[in-house]
Amino acid sequence: LETGETVLTENAREDPRFAGSTSIVLHDIRSVAAVPLHLGEEALGALYLDSRLGNPNFSESSLPALNLFGALAAQALNQALALKALRRENVRLRRQAGRYAFEEILGRSKAMETVFALMERVAPTDLPVLIRGESGTGKELIARAIHNAGPRRDKPLLALFAGNLGEELLESELFGHRKGAFTGAYQDKPGLLTLADGGSLLLDEVADIPPRIQAKLLRVLQDGTFKPVGGTGNLRADVRLLSATHSDLAERVRKGDFREDLYYRINGIEIEVPPLRNRREDIPLIAEQVLRRFCEESGRGRVRFSRAALALLVRARWPGNVRELERTVQRAVVLCPGDTIEPEHLVFTRSASGVEHPGERTLKAAEKRHILEVLRETGGNRSEAARLLGVSRRYLQKLIREWREEGLEV
């Protein structure tokens, strides 16, 4: 390695350079060749060969072949080291890409650090993920971040909100349908499973999927096959399933409203998203980002929160979570005439501020309380609640959407 030259001896036992080497005697080594592995002026190492008793000895005539072999070995070693470095860099960039994919989800609290850690571990895998949390906590955002940081990032992520679709429409949206399958089916239509093939499918409010559709979905997860509505042959789909719900699915399984076998299929790993009231230290961070972004989008100059306004945001109840916080900040920007948002510019919903309005004795408010009570009694099962209330499921869904827009957790 010092001289960069090949070392060769035909008789190692008589060569003074190997005097005192016990291995020469112990292993009956007769001749030795050591070839330097050079790449340009860089020494990568050396190739050692020896010839023992009963084998031909190395000689001066062996040098050209040994030097050629050493040059080829040096190139091969260099390529192997370069490949190892590329793989290491690839891993680093993938991890970095994963972190970038999570940038839209803000949080420094311990609760969110736990969520981020789970996301980082599960994203590179193909495991199905069940994301559970209250309305407005950012479940879909988390699902998209997991997809974007995973191996299917270059394929589509499609989402289906299962909470407000009738059974027939849900089946058609999910599995597709053939021409003539039902009134209005004038042509074949691929379902989301087909369109998301190779990518990911997010089923939002998965707990509301009817039992018959649950059975069809289970088969997809078992063997990757399904039949479109009105179809006779099986289709195949390779999708990663991401599910979201605000319900306690384990409780729904216990009550018999959700298939136990499907529950275990979709729950490869569960991520519990904390409500905003359980991570108040994140509220200033989120509010500042929403403020900055909304000002940029609306062409408004720089606006800031006063200390009192920010403290009020931190103390609010936020039943609508991040979504409600975003709307409150956006309203404040519109209502603020200057460059500083004060407490009087913050207009909260009744549920967020905790202020009771005199109108709570109205018939409409009483109806609302009764419907919410029935929903609680049925564990959030909207079909059963609609039956008990004597209204259509569609009408109940309409009310729930209106209440959610008001920031109420339903």
C-alpha cells in the first residue's frame, strides 16, 4: 500500500520479508502475492493470495495476470462502495421526503409527536391504517401524508366519504358498475378500487359502511378481487387501504354493527388523532400558519394577533378542532380593519366559546338535542338512529353536515 506495487515471492520460507511469520509455517505457505487495489491515485486496499503445499507457486510470469485482476477488482469494489453510498443516500432522502410530507400537519406537543412517530414508521410499509379522531382533527390530511411518504406515492390516492351515501350509490362508487346494471347506468363506470389500482384508497367514516358492502370490501382485502355492480366476472385491484372514522369501531364491533373480521383487516395499525383541546400548546402554531396563509391568499397585508386574542384562542373549547380554528382565524382577518387581531374580532360558535344563547329554548334546539341523544344511544349508527327517529337517513345526514359546519362534533 505504501509503494503501490505488487509484492511477490516464490519461496516465502526463505524470503527475509516474511521472517518470523508463524502463519507461513503453520499453513505450509510456499509463495505469496499481494496486489494493490488502486483507483487512480486512491488506494482502496490490497488483494492477498498464497500458494500452499501441492499447488503451483506464483512467479514473475504471474504478474501481468495478477495486476489485471487487481485492476478489475478495484473497479468492482469501487462500484460496490458507490452503490452502498447511493442506497444510504436513498434511505436518507426517503426519510426526508417523509418528513416533508408531514409538513402540512403542525404540532409540537407530545401527543402529536406520538402521531408523527407512528406515521413515519407505517408510511414506508403497505399495512392498512385506521385513523381515528373527532371531526376536524385532520384525519384526511394524515392519510394523504402517509400515502405521499410511502412506496405508492407516484400512484393515485382516492378518497370516498362513506357517511352520506346510500347503499346502492356507495357500492357503485366503490366497485363500479356495468351498463344497464340499474336505471341510469347508461355505460360502464369504473369504481374507485379500479381507479386507485397500484395506489391508495381512503375510506372516510368507514364505520358507516352498510353490512352488505362490508362483506364485499372484506373479499377485496382477502384476495384482491371484486365484482362491479351488474358484472359477472371478477376484477382485481391492488390498493393500500387507509380508513378514517370518528367512531369507536371496537365498540361498533361489540354491538354487531361492524364486522369483526373486517375490523381486523383494516386495522393494520391504528393512529389516534388527539383533539385540539388536548394539545393546546399547538394552537398558536396552527393559528399563526392559518393567519399567514389566508393573508397571502386574500392579498391582505401583514396581520398579527394581539397577546389577548392569542390567549383567547388557546382557552377556547374547539369542538370542531382544527377546522373550526381555521374558520375562526379567517373570519377574524375579514373583521379586523387594521393590522392587529383583537379579542373583539374573534367570533366563536356557541359550542366553541361555551356561551349559551337565549335561543336554546326553541323547538329547533330541542329537536337538535333529541337527535344528538339518539345518536349517542345508537353509538353513532346513523341508519339505526334514523329508524328510531322516523326520518330518512339522507335527512339525518343533511342535519349532521349542517351541525359540523357550525363546528359541532357529531
